[in-house]
Amino acid sequence: GARVLHSVTWTVRHGEHWTVTGAPGAGKSILLRLLAGDLHPAHGGSIERNLPGQTAFPPSVAELRRHMRLVSADIQAGYTYEVTGEQFVLSGLDGGFIFLREPTEAEQAEARRWMALLDVAHLGERALPTLSPGQMRRFMLARALIAAPRVLLLDDPFAGLDPESRARVMGLLDRMVRSENIQIIMITRHPEDTFMESGRVAVLRDGRFAIEGNEE
């Protein structure tokens, strides 16, 4: 029954990248789940989404899933399906967690391309429950990116990664920020994880938002 977030007014404009930091329990993960549509604001709060290609207002859950992807430890911890890494990545094409059809050759090639970029192609035939948390995190990123989302929501994306994997993932995301039509909103407990030089930074503190460069 505790009020986690309150008096938060925040606009994310087209082309902006954000890093949101804060102490444990500040409400960072709740904020991303609100943006992703997994949670809804309490009475008196509202979220307005204007997404590319949006056909209805507010956008349907299917439209949100098509344009906005969330990578979080909660999803990772709760995933129990017995699928291979490659099947898991392919499921990102349709927005579900299980791929229920035969992939085309082009779809398989795209899945393998993302797995190679994230250095998990050699694990594509492994069952997901046998992977380490860091390996699973990289498969989750591949699953999110294969759908070419316009907005990528990252909940502590470098948690569980060894230094080499962390540098690889950070470099990939940095290249995407610079060259792809994608916006990234990332939350982290570690300000040093900020890799987006052109991005904006906000701090969650006592349920409120303090935006770098603003008086509040």
C-alpha cells in the first residue's frame, strides 16, 4: 500500500535517450513497467503515449509490444518455458514468449545475427534454463532487438555480465544510439553505467523525479 512514485511529471520527446538512477527501492523498475504497460497508474495518475505508427489512442497492448520492448530482471527470473535460446529470440518477432510457428529462413538469419552480435550464437541450441544469468540477459536483449523496436526499456541491463560481456553489450547499445532509429530509456543503480553521451539523466529520490539540469 505504500506510494512509490508521486508528483512525477515527465515528458520523453522523440529522439531523446534517458538514464534514470536512484537507490534500491526508489521505484525505478516500477517506472519502466508503467511505461511498458505492464502496470497502470493509480487513480489520479496518467500516461500518454504517442508512438510511431499508432492507429488508436490509447495504443493497444499489441501496439505497445510492437514499438516498445522491456528487458528486465523480473521477466528473466519468471521465465520457465523449456525452449532453446534461438527459439526464445525468435519469439520476440511476434511479441510472445513462445514462438508458435515455423520461422522463415530470413527470420532465422536475423535471430542468429543478433545472437552473434551479443556473443551467444554458440548457445542457440541450449535450453534456456541451463544458461547463466549473464547469458540469459544477452538472449533477452537479442529477443528485444530482433523486433526493431522504436523504444527500448532497459532495467539494469549490465547486471550479471562479466567485464568482457558488459563492454560488448555497452558498445552495441552505444552504436545503436548513434546510428539506429531507436530510443533507449535505461534505469541503473550505477551512474557509471551511463554510456549515452547525448542522453539525459534523471534521479528518483523519495518517489519524486529530479532531472539533471532542472531546478527540481
